[in-house]
Amino acid sequence: MIRLFVGLGNPGPEYEDTRHNAGFWYIDALARRLGVHLQPDRAYHGLVARANLPQGPVWLLQPQTFMNLSGKSVAPLARFFKINPDEVLVAHDELDMLPGQVKLKKGGGHAGHNGLRDIHAQLGSGDYHRLRLGIGHPGVKHEVAAYVLRKPPQPEREAIYKCIDQALDATEALLSGDMAKATATIHAGPQRPKPPRKPPAADGSPSTSQT
């Protein structure tokens, strides 16, 4: 089961609505769902909430260290409460996916994401789960730093929020450790629209295809 939910972002009002804070948005929504409130905790350099659930205590964490030092917040909390890397879920912005896309994966590299890079280093393992929230890519590498620190336009923001809602539907599966069900829920795409019906012919009779 997931015992520690982490959302990555940068602290401060100037970063609150930027793409790089998509992980924070997820944790905010999860806290509302679980009925808990994040509070500053100097021991873990972040905003922390504890949810006492039937499965046992679960922690929510928003590191307040700035993105490239996220591991400084995650690792001490995980070590103190004896939470293994495979019991950790890290929600983060994902450049390689479009807004409106969300994926769950376990393990792998950090793909240049500074938050994941530091968590790898501080945990000593990459064997944790990642909730990848698509934010899109500016198209050229040298624009990435500025792109992630800008606010997305409203349609993109709404697409990201829809993905967060979709991920919240997997909360019970994540808490019970049913990762296969959680993955299926998170990866479930929107229903395909039905093909449009053919308009009736001009004389009012149903249209027929010509052969």
C-alpha cells in the first residue's frame, strides 16, 4: 500500500499556479478528499498531513525546500516512519506528456527532473511510484526552465485538473495496495465519442449510402 503521498512543486505564492507545481495541486486535492489539513513541519522541511485510516496511518507531504532539494524533505519522513520506497508515491509534472494525460509507473530514472533526481539521491533508490501529470513541452530544450515556471493557459490547467480528478478515483486502490487496479483506473482514457448519425435525406427518408 502507499503510505506516503508526495507532491512536488516550489513554495511561495509566485509559483503557486505554475506548471511545475502540478504535484502540489494533486496533494491539495487528496488532502481535501481525505479530510486532512497540511501543516508546516520543520523536521521534514515541508507541509505535512497525517490521515488515520483503517489501513493505518498515511502521510501527505509537500516539500518546501524548492524542487531541486525535494529529497531533503522526503527521505527524513520516510526513514523516521520506516516507509519503504515502494510505499511512496511521488506526484510530479511531466514534460513528455500532454496536458490531459496522466500515468502511474514504478521505478525508472529521473529523466532530468530535478525533484526526482534529488529524491533518488536521498532515498538511495528509485524504486518508488510516480504519478506523472502531463504539462506538455515547449518544443526546444533551452526553453524548458522558463516554461515549467509559467502559468498554463486555462484550457491546459483544466486538463491537468481533470487528470488529478482521475487519479483521485484510484485513491482506495492505492491505499489498499492494489496497484493493478490503481493503474487501470488512472490509465483509463475518456470514452470514445459515438460517430455522428447521418442526417436524413432531403425527402425525409433515412439516408442510404451509394454503392
